[in-house]
Amino acid sequence: MNWIKNFVRPKISGILGTKRDVPENMWVKCPETGEMVFYRDLEANQFVIPRSGYHMRMAPEARLKHTFDDEKWTDIALPDVVVDPLKFRDERKYADRLKEARAKADRKDAIVAGRGHIDGLEAIAVVQDFAFMGGSLGMAAGEGIVTAMCEAADNKLPLILYAASGGARMQEGILSLMQLPRTTVGVQRLREAGVPYIVVLTHPTTGGVTASYAMLGDIHIAEPGALIGFAGPRVIEQTIREKLPDGFQRSEYLREHGMVDMVVHRHELRATLSNVLHMLMKRPTPARAAVPLPAPEAPQSEAAPADTGA
């Protein structure tokens, strides 16, 4: 009970004041350092914590905004699929979970696809939304990825896929697992069409997604600190009963062991994608898209032997 609101006269309550409603997402806490960052500052910095450099998750619209020229693209219509054909239920009905996720995300499923230009080069980008049921791969998501791949192959356009998923959607059972070979066939269509397929691995990319289209790209780019693997570290440790190395399954570790081609900071990602796509499509690379390469370390010259005067 609020006694100021219920019993004090309006003029007096105006003097005393009441608590203002503060938006829940006004401040964001860094998972690594605990630093509090103002949401607008974080958004302006492409959702990278300024001091720690931690890469937060991005919504699909933000991904496409920072990928295409002038922040403009055309959405690719994704086909409808049958909802909950298995009538799955655990603690709640899968249909209710799906309805809730759709209302919260304001989209049909975890996939968003768009067609636009990157430094003048037309391309298609597909983004998985981890906020939508963990970015899990179900029939709708699989159909969306295949649709985008087919459009890219038919129009001879390169395709960029931002992967972020916990794996197959268990509520759809074998129908979800069938999306793994279907998307693999879509990758084969891209190869037959002779167009580049670039995969950007973001945090996290795990499960069946890692065992299929997320690891079938022509070039694999990972964001710093991203967790990438089939099973999680805790599951592996409990299975083999051994302690895993520090940084195991993180993007930097995988780059050192040949699993990914490069680890690129989000601020340099668009320019890197532009360079790679222009090179693979045999187009001249725009000057403003060039990414400065680290200067090679100068070889250390051996010290001359001291003159002993002998």
C-alpha cells in the first residue's frame, strides 16, 4: 500500500514526490567486469562494452543495420510452416511457448534475412536471433535459411550468415534434425552457383548448428570471445573426466587450432566482410573498406659478440 498516493492530498503528494518508472534496459551490466553501461552508449558502440571489449548479443535488425550500406535493406519473405505438428508438451505446451516467443520478439521465428548492398556489392545476410528460444533451429528457421540460400544461388549473390544458436529445437524432434541436411543441401547449391558463403560465428554457436551449415562456409569469421562447439565445456569435462584448457571452445582458441579463419572485432567486421566479398567476387575493393593489417614484427637482431681485445 502506498500511503502517499492513497491518503495524502494531491498538492502535498506533489511536493513529496513519487518514484518515477525507470526503464529496465536503461543500464546494461558487463558479464565479465560488472561495469554498468548506459544502453544508448552501448547501442552506439555496436553493443560492445567500451572498457572490457566484451561483445554483447545483437538483435537481427541491429546486425543488418551495421552490415548494409546506409542502414537499408529489403526483408526476404520467409515461408510459413506447420506449427507444432508433434503436439509437443513438457511443463507447457510448445504452441504456447512459441506464441509467447513470437509476441516478445515480434517475428515468426529465430531467423531474419535481408538483401542489400555492402560498399556497393549486393549481398544477402541471414541472422539468427538467440533471444528467440535460444536461436534454436526448427522447421521455420530451417525453411528460412534454405529460402535465403536459394535466392542467393538463383541471383548469383554472396550470402553472409550470422550464426547464434543453442542447436536443434527439441520440441520439434526429428523434424528439427531434418533441417541439418536440408541446410547442407542449401550450402551445396551456393557452391554449385559459384557464390561465396561467409559464416560469422557469434556467441554462442553450439549444438547441431555447429555440426552443419555453421561450419560449411567458404570463410569462417568469429567474434572475440564467442563460444563455439558442439557440446558445452561442462558436458565434455563430465564425460572425459578431465579439466579442459583455458579458453577451450572460444574463438581465439579455435583460431589457433585451425577451426576458424579469423577473429574480427565487431567494429572492423563490416569492412572485413566487404574486403572478403569484393575479393571473392573479383570486384575492386573500395578504399574506405580497407582494414589496416597489423605491422609485421621486426626481427630481433642478434647481439654482436663483445670485443675481448684478444
